[in-house]
Amino acid sequence: MSRNDGQVDRRSEIAASLAAVRHRIAAACASANRPAQDVTLVAVTKTYPAEDVLHLAALGVPDIGENRDQEAAPKAAAVGAAGADVRWHFVGQLQRNKARSVATYAHLVHSVDRPQLAKALAEAVKQAERSDLDVLIQVDLEADASEVRGGVSAADLSGLAQAIVDSGVLRLRGLMAVAPLDAPPEPAFERLAGLAEALRRDHPDATIVSAGMSGDLESAILHGATHVRVGSALLGKRALLG
Ligand SMILES: *Cc1c(COP(=O)(O)O)cnc(C)c1O
């Protein structure tokens, strides 16, 4: 089999899983009485190569998520060099010393969870000579605030929102969360919906709810998710933990 055949096979493989994911999203929107256009699919490509991003872009998925700058920065450069126009979503825990790099390619940072990070990102936006950067606040939905998956506590949410607004260059667009690992997702997503609604009272532009992954996107959509972050259901089970 030639190299080209492999690329063709990979593209049709991704096309098939994409059709299945789109079908799941459409069905969940229908049960929730929401238009399917309400939900943006963010394809999470961590551990997968730039070629897969190009396949996704060619198949009509321009929103691409990554969780580590070390991997995302070279991938974004490769995809840009190949001429594809994609929007990079940074969805992982972010160290302050990576803010400068992330601000050079990110379209939306989903994972702002502390004022110090907001401050570092705001500095980075200025250094990158961008006028602004859209961000989400990642909230911790664990009942016992174990902080395993990151995120700000509900109690500290409004203070962080204010710090983001006060930066002048970060635009607060909504909330992101990861459902608890060892509990049913529904109560967590319901809680997230309540927090998002409260946030919108003070910040009307904060309309994004980023929630739901390969295993729980239906539940997230039922509870108002506007962005689902899907990796393994599109690209296959990851060999490494990512
Ligand atoms: C990896 C990852 C996803 C995608 O997870 P899948 O279960 O592979 O769909 C979504 N969100 C974040 C923050 C991730 O790190």
C-alpha cells in the first residue's frame, strides 16, 4: 500500500467517525429541542498528528482543541504552513510560562482558572500585538473540590470573572468544565448550567458553555452545552494518557 493510500484510508476512517459524532450531536439537540447549529464541535487532536488536523479541516471541522502547549505550538505551525485555516482551542491546564506561546495561536482559551493566569495571558496578548483574546473560565464541578481536573470553585468564580474583564484585553465568553470521573455527569452539568446562567446576568457576552466529551456529550447538550470537545470518538482511542 502506498503512502497515499494510507492517507486516503485515514481520511475515510475519520469521515465515518465524524458522521457518527455529528449524528449523536444532532440527536441530542433534537431531544433537547435545540437547533443543531447551537452546538460547535471542537475536535480534540492531542496525541494525533498535524495530518489528522488537516483531514478534519478538509472534512469541515475547523475548530481544533489541544491540551498541551508543547504539542499544540508545533502542530499549529505545521497546520498553518500547510495552508489550512483552523481555530485553535486551548483546553488543558495552562502554566503561566506557556501563556506567551498560547497567545500566539489560540482562538479561544477554555481553561482560565486563576487570576494569576488571567494576568499572564493578558500580558501575553499585548506582547503578541493582538487586540484581544476570547477566554472561558474553567469551573471545578467536583463535589469535594479535589482539584484533580482543575478549575476555579464556584465561590471564586465571580472574582475571577471580574479580573478577566479588568484586564482590558481578555474577553470573557463563558464557562468550561470537565465532568467528574467517577460520578454520573448529569448533576455536574446541571450545576454548570446554573453557574453559566448566573454569570450571564453580569456578563451578557459570556454565552459559551464548553462541556461534554466523547462519553457524555448527550448529557452536556441536554444541559445547554454550546461547545463539545470530542477526541477519541473522532480519532480513536489514545495510546498515551493525554
Ligand atoms: C482530551 C480532552 C477532551 C476529549 O476527550 P475524549 O474523551 O477523547 O473525547 C476534552 N476535553 C479536555 C479538556 C481534554 O483534555
